[in-house]
Amino acid sequence: MLKVLDHLEEWLIALLIGVATLIIFVAVLHRYTLDMAATWEWDALYDALFTINLGWAQELTIYLFVWMAKFGAAYGVRTGIHVGVDVLINNLQENIRAKFVLFGLFAGALFTGTVGSFGVKFVWHLAHTSQITPDLEMPVWIVYLAIPLGSFLMCFRFLQVAWSFYRTGELPQHDHARVEGLEEEVEAAQETGLPECVLIGEAISIAEEKEHIHGAHLPDYDRADALSSKEEGRK
């Protein structure tokens, strides 16, 4: 069930940012093509483009990015992407550190749950009014529905991470060198006997280790020659 929710969350974020990017691209292309048609006096093209109204594109893009940000924040809690100042916490004793981490996670859950609760009341109030958006002329409560949905999902993610930390003592860590779906390709390559893929971060680490080991075993005169050659290369 949680995997279904995870995939739904990821696909929703990808869909929102993809649609927003596509709309902005089409709107900018339409604007510049219309200006070009007016400059070069292409009357047929200008008349055809002028009938296309994309005045709603900017407004819809803003709403899509708001929804993406709300659900992206919940995704960040689950994957550990959010930036945190944990220098002091990590230097504490393990049992004390665990208490502070749990306190922070429960505080985040309390805050997002509170925002979601107020968001429900706010959306409920808007739903009983006739307010609409300026360009799209859609009910305003649909736009603000992102507040309770995104906040409650983020609250759930905080509780999920807190439960996982209580059981395992580990927080989600985001690996910038990890590519989603690459592990399955590596396993398939192992089964078929094909060469395995190596992540960029792993390749850099392996190269640095080899260079360090190679430099440590160099004689003094070789090391001096290597340093002198580097200095000459810089000059």
C-alpha cells in the first residue's frame, strides 16, 4: 500500500512539473511567433495565432507549481532531501540524539497537521462562496485544496519517518549519485552476465582511492618527480 502511495506521489509531482513546463513553452512560443508574424507582416499567420487565447497559461502554471511544491515537500520528508542543521545533534550521545530527532519529527508532524486542519476549514469556507480565479474562472477552493492535501501528506510522512527511526535508528538519506531504477538494471545485468553499470559517484570514489593508494606506495624520488611535473604543468 505504501509503495502505491510512493509511486502515486512521484508520478503526480512529475506530471505537474511536466505539464507546467509544456504550457509555459507553448505560451512563450505563441507569443514570439505572434510578434514575428506582426513584424514580417504575415497576416494569415498573425490572424490564426491571434484567435488563440493563452492568457490563462501563466495563472495555470502558477497553480501547478503550487501543487507541485506542496507534494514535493512531502516527498522531501520521505527521501531526506530537506536541508537540516544537525551538527550539534549529531555530536550528542546516541540516546539523547534519538530523543531530539523524534522531537523534531513529531514537531513537524504537529505543525503540518495543524496547517492541514486550518486548510480544511479555509477550503470549506471557500467552497460555499462564489469566488473564481481571474483567468481560468474556476472555483478558488480547488486551487487552495493543495494546502490540506499536501499538508496532511507531509504530516503522514513525518510520522512514517519517525516510526522508521524508532525501529531502526536511521533517517532517510538522499544519495545524489543514486539513479532511480538503476539497481534493477544492475541486478538484471548480474543475472545475464552483462557488464555492470557504475554510478558516477562510485567511479570518482574508486578513482580517488586508487590514486591515494598509488601515491602512498611511490618512492620519495618518484613522488618528488610527480610533484615537480605538476608544478611545471601549472606554469
